[in-house]
Amino acid sequence: MPARAYWTGQLRLALVSIPVEIYSATRSTAGIALNQIHKPSGKRIKLEKTVPGIGEVEAEDIVKGYEIEKGEYVLLSDAELDEVKLESRQTFELVQFVDSSEIDAIYFEKPYYVVPKDTLAEEAFGVIRDALKAAKKVGLGQLAMRGHEHLCSLKPCGRGMIMETLRYADEVNKAQQFFRDIPDGKPPEELLELATALIEKRTAAFDPAKFHDRYDEALRALIDSKRGKKPAPADAPSVKPSNVIDLMAALKESIEKGGKTAAKGAPAKAAAKPAKAAAKTPAKAEPKAASGAAPKAKKRA
């Protein structure tokens, strides 16, 4: 394989051990990296490692430490850290199986491709893969990579399998602390039907290639223009939403347009005729409050 394995070890299920290799399933985009520059000289600023009262220090004099009190550390050498052995260091053991729907999406962190290390491992690898597929289950286990032990899931993916690192429970903030102040009441049925119809009109198959990092593209164009290069033609900018205060009229107009954003410069009918819309529909959204609170729809009589 052209890529270098991120991890090599044993995939274990009970007494069955399969040599496997793990490769990163994603890659960082070739985004623009900006450096800090000393403006008067035009030279790049360097960050040096220093100690107060001593100055710059050599790399060989730097060790890791854990702060137990303010300014007091327990020092740990690389050799001591290497001696902290974990059973999962070279083994990914499947210890539990669950339905994939049981794992909330918020726990998933990073995906990896899992493949058999050699031809001798292919048969056993295929058995585990197809058994997971037949049972419609996801395997769970723990794996040590780059100095950390990760909770991981394993599921079939074509001829191979995908392992995904998961966040531990204490790494996820409970949603209730953020959502508890949101009113529990249901919106008016007519508004809900219109919003549902709009969602259906905008529903299509997922195609990640249709989406681009527009900030990165704009930044590249800015850099090219400052270098004197002619920037490539960019897509038309998205239109900022107009100050529409009538939610019912806005939803109806969106559906009439097929769920598409209004053309650039086109006035919003809902904003131009709020009174007429109000006469037709008893349910209106209040104008946004100065505090930035979300508008609430009035209850129907």
C-alpha cells in the first residue's frame, strides 16, 4: 500500500488473533497556513523555549512533568513513560458488541481503515467482517495509539472494516445544561407542516463534493490578488437573509421558489407585504428581540 500504516498489531476476538494494519481514513486539506511575521523586517517570528531567569534551553534538557501544586512538578522521563505498559498496546480486543444506533454520533471522533496484514490473515479477517455484517453489530474495544488508550468501534466496510475512535463519557458535555432553557411547547401545526414541506423540497442524496471551504477559497483569492495574480472566478456569494419578520409568509415563499435561496438583489415579498401576510395567517413570528433571543411564534386562537 502507498500509505504508511498508522498502527500495526493484533485484532483479537476471544482466542482468535488476526494481524492487522490500521490506516487513517481521512486527511487534512491543503489549507493555507499563516505565519506570524515581524512587519518592519518582513521576517518570520520564532517561538523559543525559555525558562524564567535562565533563558533559552537545549532540547535534551527538556523532560515531561505533571503539576501537583503551583510550580511543583513530578518529572517523568521518556524511558519511564515507555515502561507504562498497556495490554491494548499491540492488541485491539473486541470485548462487546452493540447495535450501531446505540452509539450517539457525538461520541464518534476519527475513522481508520482496518486491513489484514498479510494473506495468511485474510480468511480470519473475512470471517469477523462478515459475521459483524450478518449480525448487524458494531464491535467495541480499547486500543493504545500515540501514548493514549482509545475506546474504539469496529464495523464492516466493503472488503475491509472501519475502526472509529470514540470519546469517553467524561469528554462529552451533557446536552441538558445547554437545552434546559429552551421552551418545551410545540409550534403551530400549520408552521410545522410548511417547514416539513420545505425540508422535503431540499432533500437530496448526500454528495460531499458539492460543498467547499468558501473561507479557504476566498483567502486564496485574496493572497493571489496581493501577489498580482489574477484570481480564478469564484462562485456567486450566498445572499444574506432579508429582514423577514413573518415566518408563515417566509416559509410559503420558500416553498413556492422550490426551496431555493432568493436571487441576488431580489426583494423579499414577505418583508415587503407583512400586513397582507398577517391578514391571511393568524400565526406570526414576533420580531427578533434586541437581546438576540430567538423569535417565538404566537399561539393560535
